[in-house]
Amino acid sequence: MNVRAIAAKVLNQVVEKGQSLSQALPAIQQELTPKDKALVQMLCYGVLRTLPRLDFFCRSLMKKPLTGKQRDLHFLILVGMYQLLYTRIPSHAAVGETVSGAKALKKPALKGMVNGVLRSFLREQETLIAKADQQPALLYCHPSWLVKRLQTAYGEEKAAQIMTENNQQAPMWLRVNARFHDREQYLALLTEQDKQAQGTDNNDNALCLESACDVYQLPGFEDGWVSVQDGAAQLAAHYLEAQPNELILDACSAPGGKTVHTLELQPELKQMVAVDFDEKRLLRVQENLDRLNLQATVIHGDASKPDEWWSGEQFDRILCDAPCSATGVIRRHPDIRWLRRDSDINELVSLQQDILQALWKKLKPGGVLLYATCSILPDENDLQIERFLASTSDASLIPLSSKVSETVCQRQILPNEQKMDGFYYAKLQKAL
Ligand SMILES: C[S@@+](CC[C@H](N)C(=O)[O-])C[C@H]1O[C@@H](n2cnc3c(N)ncnc32)[C@H](O)[C@@H]1O
């Protein structure tokens, strides 16, 4: 099978059919060699990171856009342009392999057309690039609605920085299981294998690898010594500060990264209840618990309707890792910006509000609720919390950490801040 053609098919599924990259890619990668797998992945991620630019180049060079059954060829051309602009693949090989992709997509008669567009692109690329750079949506490769939202929230310069970071590759972060090793001990195991990693100040379990690797190459991965989780996501369990004998709710828990981290840090809980609305994703919570040999009560339920699944005992602490726009993790999921619509944001804000209000009623007096999102949009974050505080008389903000040195009650992490994903945290306490 032609790797360029496979990439074009995946891109068609994502951009035209709205399937997520994390669903479309593994489905098609199963039959490939590791080398081809890596190439398909690189091409799909790369095209999605630069989509509007490549679309613009293609539109400029063609009299009529490719639609309907020929739409896969449009993506094949984008794959060709991506290789010419952003990879070290020699141009004759990039063009040759891409043109052959037309045959693999069962459109051999259109090989000449693909060849013609790519050759015109090679001749005209400088002029086209200069034109694209004049439009922010093409320069930063984000949809106009998101450019506008980021500029309103952060100003033009900061928004430009954020979008540039969103287009970089994210590093691989590890969470060292505190039950087996401390960070220094695990770092020594990595060093023995010639793997370099760095720790960070405010998270004792986190290590950021210098270069990504297969999880099965990590010392003790199968035995639960280590997990893969971004540094910002790892802060949740630290900020939650679960104590012995407490009843904890992780209300939007799947795939379970924060559930298991909380259990790793606090082995003496009374009970951990892990809820999620998505039954399929909930299976991953159980898988994570099993791999790490941890226990939780896993419940398929709606966090905005706890009366449908709640046992009747109020929680000591609640983690509300709310469904959100995921605008903080665009560098890991370059398809998010094309799958989301501007109108989704208001819907998400209102769902988050419903969830927060419903969960608050299930929190003990004196209990703590940690609100988290992987969003960088104020509407979902500090403005959401501001509204909640204004309408909830028994809620107040408290410092994210009880360590004396950390006094902030809310934290907006921007993408690539200390190499982490974009994330937001706010910690609330219910009056006694
Ligand atoms: C940001 S993800 C959670 C990630 C998870 N906490 C972790 O660390 O692995 C948000 C989750 O909210 C779930 N979700 C969306 N709407 C929900 C609802 N009404 N009730 C419960 N879970 C919901 C989604 O299925 C998704 O798994």
C-alpha cells in the first residue's frame, strides 16, 4: 500500500467526516511496518498542523476544487506539498511517491493532474507563501474563530506566541509511580538505558523525556512503575491533596490518568469513585487500574445528574476535570482545531456550569472541589469560576496547594509553559 495514499485517506476521514485522528489513525495503521506507521503519522500530524496554508496553496493552483469522490486526491496533494515544504524527503521522491498514490486511490487517470499541481507548486511556492503569511489564519494555521478568541483573551502578540507553540510537537512526559520509585531512582533507570529526561519544580513524580520512545521500552512500564501523562495533567492529583480515609469522586474520569495518579499518591483512601459519561472510554479507566493494580468504583454516569448514580454519602473531595474545548492540547491533537466549531464553546461552558453546580451539592461541608480543564479559553476557566462563585454563597477559592510557598488559587498554564500542555486549575472549598 502507498503510504501517501493511506495518509490522504486518514485526512479525508478526519477533515471531511469529522472523525478524530486518534480514532482514524490506529484503525488504518495496524497492517503497516513500524517505519511506514511512523511516516503516515508524521504526514497526518504535519498536514493537520498546516492545513489552511496547504489548502490555500492547492486552491491557488487549481481551477476547480476536487470534491465528492475525488476529495481524497485533494488530501493527497496536500500530503505532497507538506513533504516538499516541511520534510527532508528529496523533492523527486516526494513528488514521485505522491503521484503513485493516485493509482493506489484507484484514480490512475488523475496521476498527471497531481503531478502537474505539485510541479507548479515547486515553481510558485515563494509567491504563494508570501501571500499566505499576510493572513493570520493562514500564518498561524488556526481557524479564524479561534484566532479571534485567543487575540481577545491574550492580545495579538501573546496569541501569536500561543498559536506558534500549538504548532510544535509536544514532548513525552512520564509519571513515576510513587509506590515503586521516587523520581531520582527512576531517572537513574532511564539513564542506564541512555534515555535523557528532566524533572520539574512543582511536581515530584514528573519527568519530561528528551526524545519520545515506545512505552514498552520504558523500565517497568508493564509492571506499573511508570505511566505516560503530561506534566500539567499530573498537577491535578498534587493539587487535589487527597487524605487518608477520604471519599473521593473523579467525576469525568476517563481514561483514568488522574484517578490512578490520585491512588498512587494516596494509598489509604476510604474509596475512589470514578465516573464518566462515555462507556467505551470508561473501559480504559479499568485497564489503567488493572495495569497499576489499583482499586476504584467505576461508574457509567452523567456528572451533571449525580442523583442517577450517587450512593448518598457526600464526598470529601471532588475532581471535576470537565469536558472542554481542549484548546490547551492542540499540539498533541492537531485535529482538534478543525473538529471544533465556535458554537461548541458556549455549549461546553453551559455543560461545565451544570456539572459544577450538580457536583457541588454532593460535596461535604468543608470539602474541596478541584476544577480542571485542558482549555486556554477564559470562558471555560476563570470566567466560569467567577460566575460560579457569584452564584454559590458557600463556595470560596483556596490555594491550589497547602505548601506554604504556593499561594495561588487559580492557575492558567499556557501551551509549552515549562514544556507542559495548556491547562487550568481552580480549587474551591465549601463552607462548614
Ligand atoms: C478531559 S476528559 C477527562 C480526562 C481524565 N480526567 C483523565 O485524566 O484521564 C473529560 C471527560 O469527560 C467526560 N464527560 C463528558 N461529559 C460528561 C458528563 N456529562 N458526565 C461525566 N463525564 C462526562 C468525557 O467522556 C471525557 O472522558
